[in-house]
Amino acid sequence: MKHPVDVHVGKRVRHRRWMVGMTQQQLAEHVGIKFQQIQKYETGMNRVSASRLWDIADALEVPVSFFFEGLERKGEEKAASDSVPADILADKEALELVRSYYAIPENQRRRLFELARVLSDAA
């Protein structure tokens, strides 16, 4: 049976890998394992050991804490707005939007951000 924390960590691995444009094979090679193991981590079928998570975080250039962001303890209330899905990174369209956003030069990205903020305030 999959543990919710393992599933969450696996999703965060997959999303970050996708955001940096890395394949499962490339991540596996960087970490020194087979890509099938990465598949199992990403689905939550296998738990990621602390040392392996450390290596994955290094390969994906994020702190280890990144993989636990958005995870709630039992009884804790969500701080996020009701209008935003709990797992926004599970939406491929949202991920593509973020990836495209960061591909825009910084000065144009700032202007786009301000436009989006104005449009959301007007909605």
C-alpha cells in the first residue's frame, strides 16, 4: 500500500524533473540508479531513502525540503486559497505555463506578471 508521503514526494520529484527538462533516464544516471527506480519513486510505489533523496535533490538543484512542501500533517488546515487546487503541480497545463513563464526574458516576465495580477484582481 502506498503511503501518502511517498506519493507526495514522488510527485514533487516528477514535477521538478519535468520543470528542469530532465528525463527519468537522465536523473537516474545522475543519481546512479536505473530509470525504472525513478519511475517507482515518482509513483510512490517505492520509498526514497534519505541518502537517495539527498542525491535527487542535488541532481535537481533544490533543497531536500522542496520535496515536502505542500505536505500537511493530520489535522492541519490548508493555508492556500480555495480557488487554487491543492496539488497545482499535478496539472500539466499549470506546469507548462510555469515552464513557459520562466523561458521569457526577465524584464518581459515582470510585465507579464503585473498584467496577470491586474487581470486576476479584475476578475
